[in-house]
Amino acid sequence: MTTAAVRVRGLTREFTRRRAQPRLALDAVDLTVEEGEVHGLLGPNGAGKTTLCKILSTVLLPTSGTALVNGFDVVRETKQVRQGIGIVFGGERGLYTRLTARQNLMYWSALYQQPTRVAKARVAELLERMGLLERADDAVETFSRGMKQRLHLARGLIGDPRTLLLDEPTVGMDPVAARDFRSLVAELRGEGRSILITTHDMAEAESVCDKVSLIDGGKVIGTESPRTIGGWMSKYERVRAQGVPEEVRAKLRALPGVSEVRVEDDEEVLVSVDAEGAAARVLRTLVDAGVSAVSTSRPSLEEVYLHVIGDRGLAVR
Amino acid sequence: MIGLFLAAMRFQAQVVRREPDYLMSLVTIPLLTVAFLAIMGNAGRADLAPYAVVGAALMTIWATALFVSGELIDADRWEGTLEGVLAAPAPYQVAYLGRIATVTVISFLGLVESALIAWLVFGVTFPVPHAGLLVLTLACTAFSMVGTASIMAPLFVLARSARIFQNSLSYPFYLLGGTVVPVVLLPEWLRPVSKAIFLSWASDLLRDCLRAEEPVAAPARLGVIVGLGVLGFGIGHLLTRAVFKRVRENGSVGFA
Ligand SMILES: Nc1ncnc2c1ncn2[C@@H]1O[C@H](COP(=O)(O)OP(=O)(O)O)[C@@H](O)[C@H]1O
Ligand SMILES: [Mg+2]
């Protein structure tokens, strides 16, 4: 039997707060990331994604429960855990912004106890791979968001980790940068690394993951295939239209699979559906009625969760 | 371990080069050399010139430890790099010691600077009758300064109002450390306090190295300087561990 990259059982983390009720950031979470797998942790803001990543990377202690990374306990075997992981916390922070990309990586490499000669080669290789070689000797503060994030990933890879923890790595990136980033993730998977990637973006979860766990309110609601997530995105799609006459609105309401037809203040009509193929029926009805100002948009994660959790009869929080 | 220490030293040198405002005390405090020398000259005590030079230099060294080394962990906290440091397998204590060592070495330029100013502005030169001992004393002083600064860096993170604390460790310590005014000239009740501070031993011995007569009990005094430095490393080690323990318990923000 191979050891799972991540094995979490009954993991709970409570934050005590001044003059406030303690907050349960993680509530008895069970999660397994198999070796070589890209596992998505999909959840809205405040779901507990970062808290879980911090615990797995040994920088935060759990209140109770256990977590093993590469078979090592994150509380007791920190040294072994740290040797086997790379972490990428999303966002702007976490780099020495006045220093150059190369200087940053050389320091992190020292913190992974690599001899200078090895470090130099490894840093050059990573800079090249992340497409940062040309800007390697520029201060990080002059970098774009996407470049900073690639530098973060290079930093995460400095110790040649078996397991990568990526916490919302594409947050704030432009779409092109995010797409490039995802192909990098696919490459890393090809090298046999195990990856836990958190996101609140369903499309991202669908496109890069082998499995996706849904987290909300500190609880893991379930684990799904990316295809299922993709299905939800079309199943719960939303259609917006302008200049929709009242009789057409009534027609829309009567269509099977239409859950709501809401008229917003600017006379825009927002149609929500909750069945496969319903969005197409809505579009056809609108076009047939001569309505041309029509657009579709993805449902928000919160909406999908409401549907999914509702369908399964689970209570939120 | 040595590799990490050296890499951290190099890293800090790069930080200082990129952020020269770290060296403010090297710019401001030597002005004190001028002030001290002017006063002493006016009072007809040109013989006290070495006191002025040593005093201004030690103030620079102490201030740099306080305001640069003392900030290192806190700065990592604000940059968001602290968690990365904690999540790396290397002993973070060694990394911070390396960084502090660079800051300390640079701060010793204050001594060269003071001596140069004394010479350029006032034409003051002075012989160094005990050059070997002076070099040894400087090395021991640097060692203990690193040890003492390793207390400051975690202390300012752990202490509630770090700023107030920091400022209150500057002027009182210039005094208790006998940087300018030798400790023997302090009120009697202050002297025992001052004996617990390595700086007071260092400044006394440095001044003695510049006097003609043979410094008394030099090896023992060097031993005290080093011993207090070692004590500093020990306390610094424990406090740094306490900082990181707290980070792990509370999450990195929302403490102090
Ligand atoms: N250091 C902290 N102190 C108090 N509460 C915290 C702390 N960190 C996170 N929380 C709370 O825990 C919950 C989960 O947060 P987080 O793990 O950051 O969620 P996510 O990353 O999914 O957005 C939130 O309600 C958040 O406010
Ligand atoms: Mg988060």
C-alpha cells in the first residue's frame, strides 16, 4: 500500500477571539489526497481552505484530529513534513519584494538546506521553467501579479517536494496568466507530484483536478469528479436578458427546469435554472420572442452549493 | 548549518543594499562624534577624544541592533514571509542569526566612520597602544552584540507595544552601557545594573585599549563579554522559539 499524500481525519481547528465567540474554522474534516493526484478543495471565502493548508504545512496547529502529509504527522514530525512539501499561499504577500527573484529563491533554497552550488543550478532552472529568467535580477516589486505567482510556485518547488499545497494560487490573476498557471500544474502532476489546490473557482477546479472536495463552513461536504462540477456549472447556469415583454416572462416561468425569473431594477431579467438543458430552452424561447440582448453567466459557487446541499438534504452549517 | 548561516548573511547584505535606509544610524549617530569632540575640545579635554570616538561608535552599533536586527522577525511577519520561513525544514534560528550577524558587522563601520570624522574634522588622531587586544575586544563585542540582538528580534514581536519598548532600550542603554560616560561615573546604585549588560564591559575595555597603561584583567573581562553574549544567544533562542510557537498556536496574525 502506498501512503497517501495527505490523510486528514477528524481535523478541527477553533480560533479563539477577543470579545467574541470562538470560530470553528474546520469542523471534523476528513480528506484524502492520493499519491500523484491533483486534488481540488473548492469552497467560498471563509470555508476553511487556508486554515487547512496552514495546518498541513505545519504553520498552524490543529485543535483536534490528525493530519498526515506523505505519511508524517504535521504536529509531531514537522521536520519530515517540511522536507516533503512545497507551499504556495496565494496573494501578494510572502516574498521579499525589494529583492530580486533570484535573491529570493537563493534564500529560500538555503532554508531548504541546499548547498550553494546545487542551489544556483536549481534556481536558474526554476526561473527558466517559470518564464522568469529575463526578469530574474529585477526587484520583485516591479513584477505583475502573474509573475509574482509564478515566483511563488518556483519558491514552492525549490525543495523538489513530493507534495504541493497551493492555496488559491490563481487568485487575482488575469485569465491568460491563470491559464498558463494551470498548465504548469498539469506539468507538475506529470512529474508524479501530489497536489492539493484550493480554489473558489469551479471552472478552475473542473479544468485542473482529478478529484474535487467541496468545503463550506469548515466542513467537507463531499468529493466529486471534476466532470460533475462542470455539469453543475451548466445545470445551474444563469441567463440575463433585456427588453423581455411580460408575456414572455410568463412563458419562461412555465418552462421546465426554470427555478426563478427575477426582474432586476434596470428592467433586466435574470433567469435561474436547475436542470440540464433548461438554459438552452430559455435561450430558444427568448430568441424566438425576438429578444436579442441576451447573455449567459456561470452560477456562483454559493448558488451551486445551495442547490447541491439542498438536493442532498444536508444543512448548511 | 554553516551553509545556511552564510547564505542568510549574504541574503541580509542584499537586503541592506536594496534598502539603504536600514543604515540611517550610520548616517545620524556619527554626527554625535562631532558634537562630543567639540564639547571636549572646548572644555580643554582633547585627551578625551578616544571616548568620543568609541562612544559614538558604540551608540551606532547598539542603535543598529535595536532598530535593524530588532526588526527582522517583525518585518518577516509584515511581509508574510514568516510562514514560509516556519514551513521550511531549516532551523529558522540559524537563519535569523546569520541575518543579524550581517547587520552587526555593518554597524561596526560606525567605528571606522567615527575615527575618520575625528581625524577629518578635528585632526584628532590617537595611537592604539594595545592593538591586538583591541581587535580581540572588537571581535568579542561583535559576538555578544549578535547574541544580544537575537533577544531583541523576537522580543519586539512578543512584547505588546513594541515601539515604546524599542525606544526605551536606546538611551537608557547608551547610559547603562557606559558608551560615552564610563560606568564608574554613574551613580553607585546604577552600577550593578550596568554590570549585567555586556556593552558596559565592552565599552570600558575598548577605552582601556586606547590608553597607554596596560589594561587590567583583560582576559577575564573578555570572558565576561563573551559569557554575557552566550547568555544572549540562549535567551534569544528561547524567545524566538516562543514567537514561532505562538504563530503556530494562533495563526500568524492577531497576536502581540
Ligand atoms: N487567525 C485567525 N483568527 C481568527 N479567525 C480566523 C483566523 N484565520 C481564519 N479565521 C476564520 O476561520 C474561517 C476560515 O478561514 P479561512 O481558512 O481563511 O477560509 P478560506 O481560506 O476558505 O477563505 C473564517 O471564518 C475566518 O474568519
Ligand atoms: Mg483562503
